Amino acid sequence: MQTEAQARIGLVFSLFDVNGNGRVEADDFEAMAGRVDAVATASDDAARARMTAAFRGYWETLATELDTDRDGSVTPDEFAACVLSPERFEDTVAEFAESLAALGDPDGDGRIERPLFIDLMTAIGFETANTNALFDAFGPSGADEVEVPTWVEAIKDYYRPDKAGISGDLLVGGTG
Ligand SMILES: [Ca+2]
Ligand SMILES: [Ca+2]
Ligand SMILES: [Ca+2]
């Protein structure tokens, strides 16, 4: 049951564990924020600061909700508990999704071009091939752009552990 969601949770954990030490902690989110900021060169300072704040807020929510033993890091076992109360992460994920998608649209025309989408997703840690497949699944326009709200909703769905059968499942490689 819900195997796509479980595979997604495993992938999300590995994406969050940027330094690969088997635990998700504040340093991982600082590193991720730095990588995303480094490719968001076309965005203004306010948009970039919002994204960095969203990454820190995401970590604070994880620490509050999932760091059961309060040691400053979240283990895979602790992380798995996120499926029990997905509603506690909704506001955090929404802010994360909206600030990330905003970086994808620095010119503010409401559309995201593929190269920047790929850059941002790669900065977060997704594989390029999977990211291209996801962009294709969004049904890009003739100019190879997708609407900002399409990506916002996809991000929210992706980080919702109780959801299955979504376009973001394309990001989970090797599950057929
Ligand atoms: Ca780590
Ligand atoms: Ca812990
Ligand atoms: Ca745009």
C-alpha cells in the first residue's frame, strides 16, 4: 500500500541529507539553500532571501515535529513518522513550494522555462533525466514553459507523504 509514497519519502530523505551522513540536520538545509541560491542569479534579493528562509523554516518544522530524541538531527526512523501527520507540514511545504517556484520565474511572467527548472531541481539534488521527464509531464507550452502554479502544486504533492499516483513519482527512479 502507498508504495510510491514510501519510495518518495526515501528519496526526499536522501535529498535532504545533503552531506550523506545518514541524518537530516540544519547543516544539510544550509547547504541546499546555498546551492539553490547559487543558480538563482536572475532572481532579486528578496526572492532569494525568501527561499533561504523557507529552507530554514523547513528544517525547523522537521526538527520540531520529527526529532523525537531532540539530538538536533532526524534519522530515517524519525523521518518516517511524517506520514502519521502530514497536515503538520502543509504550511511549511506551501511556503517552500511557492518560494522555490518564484525563483523559477525571475521575469515574473507566470511561466517557468525548462533550463532554469532543471538548474533549480538539480541544485536540490534531483537527477537531470527524471527532472526532464517531470517537466514533460507538466505538458509544457510550445515555448517549452510551464505555468508557475503547476509546479507549486507538484511540489506540494511531492512532499505530501499520503499521496500516490502523482506526476512527481517520475522523480523516483527504478520503481518501474
Ligand atoms: Ca546530513
Ligand atoms: Ca533525532
Ligand atoms: Ca518566466
